[in-house]
Amino acid sequence: MTSVILGLLGAGFLNVLYLTMRSEWPESYMSVRTALDKAPRSSASRYLLFRCIPTYAVGILLAITVERLDGNVLVALICMGVPYALLNDGRAMWRLRRRGSGRGPVLWFYYVFNLVLITGLVALSLTTYRVYMEFVPEPDELIFALWTAVFAAVLATAFQQLLRTPNLSVEQKLAAARKDMGEGTWAYVEEAASNANCEPVLMRAIVAAEALQRPRWMRRLERAKGRVIPEGSYGVAQMTASKPLSDAQSVQALCDQHAGYYPVRNSAGYVRDALLRARIEKHNSNPEFVASVMEFYHHLTPWVQHHSASISYDGRPHIEVVGVQRIGSQFEIKGFAVIPSSQLCAAYCDDAGWHSPVEIQDPGDRRQGWGTRVPLEATQVVVYECSNGNLDDQNSVTLSLEY
């Protein structure tokens, strides 16, 4: 009876411990707020450590405790492992069976793997616990029970401290997503979006949110599953397909799906968030996913300091200025522009008057970045769409540099 009771207490402790950190990932899309949220997803090895260390530690402690109380170690470990496995991965498999998730084959493999992992950890605890006997004090039963409670409290407190780590910033989340997919894929998102005539910032936001939820090792697992059961969701953009897709292929499929789409803006030029959320929900309706995409989208969208009066195909001004900074003895000015049939030019004036304009961007029917530099003595700059050197007032931006 002692073995059974202690085994059930061990199972209860593990369930409470993981309940504190439960996110329902990877079955459901969940937010990534802290380093503890991100760590298990970032690599298969970290995920295994996250699942193995607490279970193995509790198994070792339980086995030593039961042996010193003259109980049955095997019975105690079974009474720990079975309820723990059933209440976690077993219950998740039951939910998955009822929901009929589109990612079912991968998730079934994932949960079965976890059950096998728990079985292996129980067996490992059974065969190795004597190695740790000398590290555990040998008081009588009451004091040992108190020591066990203190040990459990220390372990729980340690994990609570991890949970209290500072929240990840948007920059840190995006950096993690870019590292996972690689800079080549990140750059390809903009290229594919431009070819499909859709909003590249939105495509990047969607791909970044998906990369945090389905890291590279999970995507590889999905492609491996695809060799047996072809239909599923694949790639960094998690696009449904009849056969496995690479990350680049999934990005292309995502952009093709949104071809011609640009977020609707109000009369003041701001994106209508309600309509944008509805569009994102067509890709994935999970509230946490939608919130992540919106957070990334607003962060990646450049803050426009000055802009032209005319509006381009994507709802943004033809010419935008997003940054002015001093670089040595010059001002550096950067922005974005759409100039379909002429050049983008810039001219500046100082105490001597206006200086001849220079071309800073060739024609382009898609939005491109531009940059130019002027002397610190410049007091005013005009950036404009020029045709034969003439100034178009509608497609021009004038900014003061007197600061």
C-alpha cells in the first residue's frame, strides 16, 4: 500500500508541475511570452530535456524513498508512470481523436512517442536509482517524508522562478523565428510576396508566427510523416497540401493564396485592424495565432515620418520617409516608394540655395526601399517623382532638416 500511495503522489506532483507550464502545444497554437515558453520548441534536444529531467528526477527520488521504506519499487514506479502518462498524453490523444485535427498523424506520433518516453524514463529510474543512494540522507520515515516535501518544494520553486523570467520582446520573438527559418527563407518571403502582388509585411508576420509554433525539427517530422500519409500541413507557412512541401514552397503557396491582397486602410491611412484580423483568421482562426501575427505585423510595418499626398496600389503613399539620422558630416534619409514610370529624385537647399537634384531610385511597379545622403548644412530636402526633371507636387515629400 505504501508503494501505491507514494507512486500516486509522484504522479500527482508531476501533473501539478506540468500543469503549471501547460500550453497545449503543439496540439494548439499558443503564445510565446517567456524563455520557458520558447525553449522546448527551439530544438528537439531542449524539448527532450524539458520532458525528461523532471520525470526522471521524481522517479529516482520515489524509488529511493520506497526502497528505504521496504516497499516495492517497481509497483511504486508503475503507479507513478501510468496515471501521469494517462492524464497528460493519454488525455491529449483522447481530445485529438474527438477533434479530428488536420495535423492528426503528426500529433498521434508525437503523443505515442511521449508515452514511450515516459515508459523509458520509468525503466531508467528502476535500473539506476541505486547510483544516487549515497546522495540522499538516511533519516527515519518521518524526517525523510519532510525532506521529500522540502525537495519537492525546492523543485517547484525553481520552475516557478523560470516562469517569472522577463517576457520576450517582439524583437526577440522575431529574431527566434528568423533564426529558425534562416535568412534565406526570410528574404524569400518578400520576393514571393512581390511576385504575387500581396503585402510582404503581412506574409512575413504570418510566417514568423508559424515558425514559432512549428519549429524546424517539428516541420522535419511533418515531412517525414508525409512519406507515409501525404496529406497534411507543411513548411514554415504551414500550408495544407496533398504532399510534403519545403519551406520555400509553403511560402510560395501562402503568397499565391493572398495574391492581390493589401490591408484595407481608413481615411487617415491607418490599417483597419478588424478587417485584417478577419483576413488572418482565414489562414488560422486560433486567437493566439491571430494575436501573434497582428503583433508582428505592426512591429514590422515601418513608422512613416513624412509622406506624399498621392496613394499607391497598396493603400500606402507613393513616397514615404521612415528615417532621418546623422552619419558623420551628412544626414542619411531613408524611405520606401513606388515609382512605376519615372525616377525618384532628391534635391536639397542650404544657405547657398537649391542644389541640382539626383536620382535615387529607378522605376519600379512594386514598393522598394530607397536612401540618400545630404550635407549637414542642408536645411530642407524634397524627395519627388521626377519626369524630365519636373517636380510633381502630388508625388513629393518636403522635410525640414533645421535641427
